[in-house]
Amino acid sequence: MPIVDLHILEGYSPEEKQRLGRELTNAVRFVVPASPDLVTMTIHEIPAENYYRGGLKRTPAPARADPVGIVQDYLAAMEAREIETARSFLSDEFVMTFPGTAPMHHLEELIEWSKPRYKFVTKTYAGFDAMQGQDDAAIVYCRGTLQGRYLDDSPFEGIRFVDRFEIIDDKIARQDVWNDMAEVRTKP
Amino acid sequence: MPIVDLHILEGYSPEEKQRLGRELTNAVRFVVPASPDLVTMTIHEIPAENYYRGGLKRTPAPARADPVGIVQDYLAAMEAREIETARSFLSDEFVMTFPGTAPMHHLEELIEWSKPRYKFVTKTYAGFDAMQGQDDAAIVYCRGTLQGRYLDDSPFEGIRFVDRFEIIDDKIARQDVWNDMAEVRTKP
Amino acid sequence: MPIVDLHILEGYSPEEKQRLGRELTNAVRFVVPASPDLVTMTIHEIPAENYYRGGLKRTPAPARADPVGIVQDYLAAMEAREIETARSFLSDEFVMTFPGTAPMHHLEELIEWSKPRYKFVTKTYAGFDAMQGQDDAAIVYCRGTLQGRYLDDSPFEGIRFVDRFEIIDDKIARQDVWNDMAEVRTKP
Amino acid sequence: MPIVDLHILEGYSPEEKQRLGRELTNAVRFVVPASPDLVTMTIHEIPAENYYRGGLKRTPAPARADPVGIVQDYLAAMEAREIETARSFLSDEFVMTFPGTAPMHHLEELIEWSKPRYKFVTKTYAGFDAMQGQDDAAIVYCRGTLQGRYLDDSPFEGIRFVDRFEIIDDKIARQDVWNDMAEVRTKP
Amino acid sequence: MPIVDLHILEGYSPEEKQRLGRELTNAVRFVVPASPDLVTMTIHEIPAENYYRGGLKRTPAPARADPVGIVQDYLAAMEAREIETARSFLSDEFVMTFPGTAPMHHLEELIEWSKPRYKFVTKTYAGFDAMQGQDDAAIVYCRGTLQGRYLDDSPFEGIRFVDRFEIIDDKIARQDVWNDMAEVRTKP
Amino acid sequence: MPIVDLHILEGYSPEEKQRLGRELTNAVRFVVPASPDLVTMTIHEIPAENYYRGGLKRTPAPARADPVGIVQDYLAAMEAREIETARSFLSDEFVMTFPGTAPMHHLEELIEWSKPRYKFVTKTYAGFDAMQGQDDAAIVYCRGTLQGRYLDDSPFEGIRFVDRFEIIDDKIARQDVWNDMAEVRTKP
């Protein structure tokens, strides 16, 4: 025990079912401290012709894309300075806040903001945390360290960062960024 | 659809079952974008005398305390400078990292670190995000803004922060803190 | 086989569950010609604190009154000429059609219509048929024979009739009546 | 809620399962006034090699033909005066009663009865009601209006009728007919 | 996995449910070599008012007495020479076969048979094996060694035996006994 | 009732599922004296990609060979004096005890033991009883009568025997034999 049974309409991919297996197992463990090996989870796929709501057949909603994957692809595009690609991951209501900035809505604003700060920056990832929020947004955190070069070409590395993303309808609607850049810069 | 059935041993409180209801519903929605109103979740409580593993009866593991509640109580104790109380929420392996610090293991180190920085600081919370990690730790993020007074008694407020906690066996094992203090301080 | 499992929120009476047992068993047999003895039906009552839709608790809807009972009580009140009582079973949109009448909305119209036809009439019931319609109405048919006295005090009996009722929200919304009175009267 | 799970042996057609979906949903709604959209019904088809009664495999009983379809085909054959076809829908114990007739067992009796009454008659359907009876018979009601020509070639139309059928083992075992023909004929 | 769910009418004792837990777990393991710790078995007790077969309520059959217990009590009575008590465990059709005997129907026959063989004998049990047979009988084997005294008062011990019992309706209907007494006696 | 649902990973053969159907039905009947016809048992096969333990996929354990079949094949090989074949059914820890012998580990010991006793012996089977033991061993009993020829070529027949086998990991680990040979030989 605990035993979880999930009934869904037929039509999800093995990868999507694997995600359901992991998420539901973790959801149980969030409350019940069972050894993972004792949490069993079975997916029962119901063919559309065997499921009725209000006496009518229904079609399965396509699964959400993995929000972690969306974030990873977006961050990779940003590092590669493929702005068009990066923009394709954003929703129309996209808003982002970086240390010391007001809310920004366009990647161009971010680029402007970064210009007086560093030549380039890349990320080393320590981990991702992801979950469904109470509302429509999936939440993804990624954290790790930044490395790159300042405007004077001097290198930096090991600067801690954390990003928080909200993903709605498979698009990034919000990005909040914290890091130790100012802390590090102001160190004697 | 989707329909989730959770079978657990009898003995969990209404509040604990409410948490299971919320977590499992969100876990499904993390993958399947069903309207929340269409995600039904039923808990089937099995009396101990009706459940057998390997032909033997088992007893239910006590539920975990709500990790968000643990974090809230810990942060409240820190704000109130009730260090003994705050320490009671920490595991023996506790480690914390603040902007610009090396990993610290004792609250006294944190107090020393803060002395040259500010007189006091309190938090206004914008939100908590919590989930079970793949390993034993539950993860809690809290974010919001800091307000307080610098050493020269000048006030500050609206400084963004985010904390990440790992809770293992109902104790905080790790705290990572990011904020815009240095960014703000170094603004002209 | 077939095996039916019905999950409902806790709170229905034994009589209401008996009705569910009978209706669901018959619904299966309407399509699958299994011997009744092989159709098993189990009701699983879920305590409110164990059921979540969209992560929220729900309360059970009170069961409908038995539509056959409503019709029987209404017809008994009509036979006893307790018009006020009979009227209490009717919805505001009540409409009834008797042989040769236009649709009528008030029991007084029916009484006027019957005055030139018979002194009184009572019913002997041969059977009731009842089911849920596709829309909101439950449908009840009752059939049998009429007996009574014509205006000239001559008796009649054994005149076939059938009534069809629509019951919505426990109120009779429609009554349609057919019988052989004219056929019998015009017999040489 | 309510949630219905039906376990049947594999081998029923989509149309037969659709009928089960509709009938079981309505059976629940007959007692519990849930919005249709909240009544979910899942059919679990069990392969014959996975079901054992008394430790032995069983084979599924073929589904019943839709009783409404049987009645519709029978009535269409009668209107088209295809007596042989119509007769093929009747059981050996068939009995029918029309306004003013004694119970009749053969369609020829009906034809004789109608000869002095009208040249021909056709039906306009207002609706069908169908359900499983407590015993073996499925019950079908159809109602609507009659139109046609009297013996003197004068037309009639809009005469209300209702027919009640009992269907046993996919054959019509009983037909009871009520209508307003006499009422209409005797109107001044 | 495997996961067993047993649905029974409410009314069985904890000891009876424990027996069901053990028997069903072993039944699975007889075919699927899962570690016992991975075979979970849940008993779902259905209140009588929630179970319908053919639309009618049913009452649970009282559980069988544990056949091993019946055999143990019978053998204990035999050792204690409480013949009346021993006889109370036997069905009217009781038949027993001992080494070299024809089928016997009465305990008195057994006593007669043993008289020229030994003064008394008691049993040391090495184990019991029990199962349900395909027909109505439960089967119990017990095996171990015999000790006692021959007619000449010389002792014997360690003589292997095995008994097979058939229990029908909580009564012993058949006993078959094998042992090495003759083998031992004839040893030089 | 009772209704048994067994959930196993997909991949067992019809013959293996038939064995599960029989064993689980009998396991229920061992405790609840329901008519076999009222014990229904459904196997739910879960595709590997739909089952998660600890969030991870698992593979089904291959079914055990039918222990009765193993015993029958071993005994047939022994009767046919195909010692190599017979030995292939034995585990490395095999031990057997025959009337009057110490525990033996090799078939050759058995052959030596039998040489001064009979020329050959064959078995007529009256029945097999088989079950899973509490530990890893499946238990098989077979019983019936022996026939053959003594060393002096004189025939014997109808001598009762019973064998008990323990089968672990599809190999015979233990054989215990009882019979009436000595009893019969010493009869005057």
C-alpha cells in the first residue's frame, strides 16, 4: 500500500504514461511516507467506445508537453542566442523579472538589460523541480550556477541562480530570476 | 475522466486526506490538461484487518506533516528571533546557503553573517510551491519580498527573495536563499 | 457476469439504494440477456471526506422521490377528489391532454371536461412502467381499467386506459391520457 | 460522481456498448438527480480467458436486439402491408388488444377488425419510451398521431395514439393499442 | 504486483479474513513466483444493503470452520480416547482406511483393529498441509511420527505417518492413514 | 458474491491464467462455502507500460511450471527407468525418504534400496492434491496403489501409497513416500 489506480481514455504515449506514473507516485509520497517500492500505480486505459459521460462518448485531451522540457529547450535557445526560437516558447502574456528589473515582456528588453552587465552567460544546472500549481499553470524551478565573461572579458563562474517559470497551455507565461551576480560583483 | 482511486490503510485524518486529494488531482493535471472539475479522486480506506501483504497484516505509516506548514513555522520563528524554536525544525544534517555565503550548518552562523548587513528583516510572502522530490525530500519554495532596516536604520522594502527548502522526515535538511539585496544596495 | 459497481457519495437510504440496485440491474438486462441471478451490482458508498472533484469535496445530491410513488399519490388524490392535494404534485408548467381535449393546465379544466361525461370514475391498475428519459424527465406509464357511473347513473367497468406522466424535479409536468371510453360509448 | 463501472465479457459491438452507456446512465439518474455530465460510466471488457465463474471459463451471451428497433421495423412493415414481414417479428404467444377488441392472436384478425373502420392509417411518431421490465420482457411505448382515410375516403389526421409492446427474446409478445379514433368519430 | 481484491458481504470475523488473506496470497504464489512481500490482497466488505444479485439483496454464507482445526481437535480427542468427542467431528458418511484394513465406518472398528497391534500410540506433528479440493471437500494432510508402546510394553517411536482427511460441511468425511509400522516391526 | 479481481502484469499464457482462475476460486471456497457457480474471478492484465512501483516500470516474473505436471513427469521417468531424465527434475538439495530408509540424496540410493525388495513397481493414481506452502515450496501429494513383481516374480497389486513432494523453483526438493508394502508382505 498505497495503491493508485488511474483511469484515463486510451491514447497517451508511453512517455506520457511514465510521467503520470512518476507524478502520482510522488504525489502520494508527499503525504504518506511509504517506501517508493511499496507505492504501486496502475494506469487503466479505457477505449473511447467504453467510456460515457452523461451517456455520451468523449475524446481524450492531448497530454501536456513536459514543462521541464519546454523550459530546457527555451533556456538552450537563449544560451545559443536563437531569439526567434526562444520566443516561440513564450505566451502572449509572457512577463519576466530579473534582479533589479521591472517586469519585462520582450526578450529584447532582457538583452538590453544584460548589455551593461556581461558579455555572455551560460548555465550549469544543479536540478529542476516541477509541479502543477493550483491554477492552470505548471511551475518549473531550475537552479545551478552561472558562468561567463564580464564586459571587461574577465571570467566569472559558480554564481548561484534560480529561475521560476509558469507554463500555461504549453507556453511559458512567466519567468522570475534570482542570482548572486550583484553579491559577487560587490565582493571586495 | 481522469478518475483516480487511491487505496490506503485506514487511519489518516480529514486534513491529510484533503492534502492527498489536492496532490493527486494536481499530479494528474500536470500531464493531462483536463478541467479540474472533471478530475475525480476517490480515497478508499482499508481497515487494517482487510489488507494483507505477503499474507500478513500491516499498519499504516503516520502521514508526513505538511512541509509547507513546517517551513512557515520555521520562518515565523526566525522572524521572531526564537532561535531555539527555529532550530527544532532542523535536521542534524541541516545545511543552508545564503547569497555570498559558503554552506552553513548552524543558525548562529547565519546570525553572524547578517550582522554587518541589516538590523532586521521580515518577509512578505507572494506564494509557496511544494512538491515531493524523486528522493526522500519534499521540496518547498517560498518567494516574496523582504523589508527591514539596514544598520544605519534606513528602511528597505520590496526586495525580491526566494527560498528553497528540502524536508526529510519532517525536518528541514537544506535551505537555499536567493534575493536582490546586493543588487538593490549597489543601485546608484 | 455482468458485474456493476456504482460509486456514490454516502448518504442515500436503504430504499434509495434498493431502487438503484433494481434500476441498474434492469438497465444491464435491457441489453445483455443474462439471467437476473448472474447480474451482480455493488454500491460503494464514499464518505464525503474521501471524494474530491477538482481537488474539492462535494456533497451528495438528495435522491429523487420515486416517480411511481408520486404518480400513485396524485391519482389517489384525484380519485378522492382532494384537488388541493392533487395540485401539490404538479409543477408550474403542468399540462395534460385527455381524449378529445386540447392541452389543459388546470385541474379545474379537467373537472369541467368530465362533467358532461360521467359522474365519477375510479381506476383498477394493471401495472406501472417507469424509466428515466433522455432529458430531465422521468417517465411513468400506468395502465388498467376504469369503472364508474355515467351521468344517467348507469355503471361502466373494464374500460382500458393508459396514462403517461413526465416527472421533473419530483413534480408532475405532463400527463397524457388515452382510454376506450368513446369506443365503448359508441358500441351499439 | 456517480461513477458506474460495468464489467462484461468481451464481444459486444460499439452500438451495443453505446446502448449500455445510455441505459446505465439513465438508470442512475432515475434515482440520483446528478447532472448528466457528472455521471460517468466505464465499460470494462474482460477477455473470455480472463474470467472464471466457479473456476470455469464462460462465453458471453449475445446482446439483445434493440427493442425500439424491433418495434419500429414491425410498425413499418404493418404500414407497408407487408404482413409476412410483420409476422416475422412476433412470438408464438403474440397477443394484441385494440380499442374495443378482445385479445387477438393473428394479424389477420386485426385486418378484419379494421376493415369497417378505415381504408388505411399511418403513424406520425412523437416519441418512444423503452425499458427493461422486472421479468423477461422489455417494454416499448410509442406514441404520436394517426392519419389516413375513412371508408368514405374522407381524410383524418392528428388522432392521438399510444402503443405498448412487450418484447421477449427479441420477439414481440404483446401489443396494446389506445387511440382517440372513437372519440374523434363521435365528435359532432 | 500481483494485487488481489476480494469483494465479500460484510460479516466475516477477523480470523476468517486472515485465513482468506493467507489462502488467496498462497493461491497467487502457486502460479506466480512473486516474493510474498509483493503480493497485496485487499478485502472489500460490502454491507448487505449495498449488494444486489438479480436486483435482490443477499445474505452472506457463514464461513467454514478451519479444516486444520477440525482435524487437530479430532486427533486430540482420539489420543485422549474421548471417543464420543471424536465421533462428533465425523460426518454420517465417514470412511477411514488404515494400513492393511478394508474401509471402516466406525471408530469402534479402528479400536478393534488396533488392539492386537499396540497398547497406545500418540503423534508428534511435523506439519499440516491443507487446501480446497475441486469438489466440495477441503483436504487436510498431517504428517509426523508415532510413538507409543507395543502389546509387550516395549516402546516405539519415530515411526513416520501421514494422514489425509476430507472435510465436507465442517465434518470429516474421510480419513486415509499410511505409516511405517509394519516396515519397522519387520526390521530384523 | 464473492468476487475476486486479480491484477497481474500482462504476459501469462491462457493455461497459466486458467490455473490462477482455479486456484483463487478454490482459495475463496476454502473459507467461504459459496457455491462454485457464485464465485467469480476476473484477471486484469496490465501492460508493463501501465504499471509502476516506486514510479518505475517492472517486468512480470515468468509463471511457475505446474508442480503437478513436474511430479507426473518425474514419476513417469522413474517408472520408465529413465534415470537421467528423472534426475533433471531434482534440485541440488533433493532429499527423499522411503519406508524404513534414512534420508537419501541420489536416485542411485533408491535403486539400491529397492533391489532386495521387488523387481519392478508401477503406480495407479487415485488423485493428486497440490497447494502453495507458506514458504517457497509448492506441495504436491499423489496417492493410489502400487503393482509390480517381487524378486521371486510373484505379482502384487493394490498396495496403497502416498507421496509428498516439495517443489522449489520448478525443481523437486523433497520426496516423502509412505505405502503398505511391509504391511502386505507380513500378512499371513
